[in-house]
Amino acid sequence: MITSPPSNPLAELPARDGPLRDAAVRLEAGFLKEMLAAAGLGRPPGGLGGGAGEDQFASFLLDAQALRLAQAGGIGLAESLFEALKARDAT
């Protein structure tokens, strides 16, 4: 069953805030990717013999998972980053 993503309070922003929001979400996604990789998510189990291709596709999967997590609200880092960028942009 396909469900809709949870409501994101950052999604209903004025158009000029869009690039700042996107930058904040992408920064959080980068952070989450590193944390997921450090936790071992995406690391192939031993003995499958997938080779270098498996490593490359695991990286793509981590990118997609981290971005999706950040877009769904993540750990709140994007919101903090967005507010900081917005305040800096206002000055």
C-alpha cells in the first residue's frame, strides 16, 4: 500500500524562500547520508560478491534514502538551517 508522505511545515513557504529551503534540506540530507553510512546502512553483507558496482549503487541508495528522510522532516536540522539562512538573508 502506498501512503502519502507526512506533512512538512517547510513545504508551504513563500516562493523566494524555496532556494533556502532546498539548500537546508540538501545539507541535512548530506549529514544524514554520512550518519547512515557510518552506521553501516548500505554496506553489503559479506560473501555476496557484488564487487565495485554494488558499492556504487549502495552509495546511490544512501543518497536517495538520506534525501527522502530530510524531505520528510528528518531530525530537524533542515528547519534550523533554514531559519539561520533566512535570518542571514534578511540582513
